[in-house]
Amino acid sequence: MRAALALALALFLQIASVSSNDPAPEPQHFRYERTLTLPANTTGQACAILDATVFAHAASESLNDLRLYTAATPATEIPFNFSVSGTQTAEDDTAPIRNLGSTHGDIAFDIEMPPRPYSAVALDLAAKDFLATAHVSGSDGHGGPPTDLGTFAVFDLTAQHLSRSTMLPLQETTFPELHVTLHLTPAPNSSPHDLSPSIVHAATVPPSREAQTLYTTVASTPSFTSRGRQTIATIHIPAHIPVERVSFTLNPTFSKNFFRTVTLTATPDNNRDPIAVESLAGTISHVHLPPNPTTGGPAIDTAQQSIDAALGANLRTGATVNIAIDNGDDSPLLLVSAQLEMRQRRICFDATAPSYTLMYGDAALRAPIYDYARLFTPSTHPTLAPLTPEHRNSHFTARLDTRPYTERHPELLWVVLLAVLAILGSIALRSTRTHKA
């Protein structure tokens, strides 16, 4: 019995251990290709921005089969670095408030800034129904003269069903300390509220605007329909395409103030499981107010016409995305289009020739591993390499499936294992009966 068990286990392990080497990328096995053309005599780092077509026709959502070749014959594989646009810091920094008090009826305080570049400060103000101007200056922390950084409008108009903004949009700077003077007035037609220094609770610093995320449009529509009090747009996207933001383009003639809730619903193709349906919500707004000479209220001009919307329902299969804008009792917005966007994806490489070929659509390939990517340092001003329209590889040849039979039919391992267990069980039962007899 022991000999039979050892033989069966040896057979199982031998079958399970058989594998083939990863196939090598070869130009004739890619289904699709694009041409990258650079200006004459280009040297140094070049980058190509990937579009939705690459994701739709690559073999996987991870773009494992993406390869870059020289356009010359024979083609040579070119190492590249793949990157996704994102902020340099994952979270906002908290900036301590110091020397909070009042000066000539205004609120004044200092903000201790993080030791990095920044281009905005968000104030946490425990006040509502107000208009304010915020005068900001920066200092080096060593007693030097302050530098004027500008005057900005902050406000809360939520009682009028409009938006609230307490963000100070600065030019990118690195001053270790900011001084802020707030001149606040009640919003028109509002009841008196506490506008003393105690309303200033905290300040946070988001990543620098220079390091903010860039986006690429993956699908859009100019068509809108009405359903009750909602404006509806519907966009279908193929499999593999990531969606991370929705944005809207308004007719330039539309100048009304608004604050609207937007709901996105993504339904995977051929999937009736309600759990697989994703729903996300956000808000868009626009406030434009001229200065009020009577109250001293500042001019306000701010707009938020996009919302973050990371959808996962569309990665494995296509999906239909419904975008619903809730108009409430107000008239619909004059919209030109709605866009679904992904964070910008690009590949960068060292340019040594005027033309290259980007190829994809080979499901047998794993992601490439290049020393170039491990040691990659992005250039401040790389040359942009535009992608020509996609076309099918005229030399495409399907790969022969050279994997061992057991890899093409992994269920065979379980059949063998069950057969071995059945044989061993039969032998054990027979041995037990013989021993009793």
C-alpha cells in the first residue's frame, strides 16, 4: 500500500510541476499597432499619452502586453516606463494656526506651512452665511519683510442653495509661514452670525496644484434627455477602460449660479446582478457675484464642473454609465457635453530615432520588467510623441498553443488526484476486510 501511495503521489507531483517558459514578445503576434512620430533630431526623454483605444484593445486592463519597438527593420524592443498621473502627496497636510486675534475689526492669524511646495490653503471656518476677503502674505520665518501673495474671496451661500468655498488658491510657493487677514461681512438677506476669531478652527494644505492629477477623456456625449426633474446623459464604455472622473462643459452663454447633485450609475454589460451595479454621487456648482459696494462684500467667481468617480464595474466587461443631474425646482443647465475621464497614463522612453511602433493585443505576455523603469527619472520637459490612429497589424499571426497538455487542461490534475484517492481508499478498504477475516 505504501508503494502504491508513493507512486501515485510521484505521478501527481510530476504532472503538476510541468510548465512552460513565458513566451517572448514578437511583433507578429500583436493584433494592434500605433505609430509614434517625433520631430526630427529629437533626443532625450519622450513620452506618449495613452488613450482609451489602447485600454479597449489591450489583452488585459493592466496593459501587460504593451510593447514599444523601433520602426526600422528588424524591429528592436525599446524599454519604457509606464506611469499614472497623481498627486505627489497622498493626503492633505494639517497646518497649525498661530497668533489668532483681531485687528481693526478683522480676523488675523498666522499659518505654519509644511516644508514643501504648495499652491492652496483650505480654511476650516465655523461660520455660515458670510462673504469675506482674505489677504495673504508670506514670510521666510527669519524676520524678513513679508511678500504679498494676493487677496482672495471666501464665502458661504448654502442658505441660498449655492456653494461654499474657504480655499485660498495661491501661486505655487514655499514660504514657511503665511499671514492671513479676514474681512468678513454677513451674506445678503441673512441673519447675524458669529464672525469673531473663534470661527477659525484649522487649516489644511492639499498637494501643490503643479503636482495635481492630469486627466484624459475616454468617452463623451453631447446628448441629454429629461426625466422628471433630472437631466440624463448615457455613455457606453468598452471593457478595460478605467473611469476616474466625470466632467461637464457648459454653454458659454449660461451665466446663472447653481449648485446641483450628480449621480453616476454604472451597469456592467450582460449582468443582471444588482450588487454589480455601482452608484456614486457628487456636486457641481458655479457662483458669480459682483462686489457689493454697500457691504464691502468681495466679487466671487468660482466653478466646480467635475466630480471624482472611480468606477470598477467596467474593467472586466463593458458598462453603461448613466449620469443624472438633479435640477430640483430650477431650470436645467445649458450643457454642451459630459465627459468620462481617466487619470492620464503615459509611457516614457529615451528617443534615439524619429519613429516608433507601439504594439498590443497579445494575451500570452506578462508585464515587461525593464531596468530603465527601475532607474527612471522623469524629465521636466519631455518631448511629446503623438499616437497615430490604431490599425490592425498586417503581419499578425496567432500564437500556437505550445503549453503542455496539463496546462491547457488543468482539470486533469484534479481528475488524477481524485483517481488516486479512490484507488487508495479501495486498497485501504480491502486491506481492512482481509485483516478482519
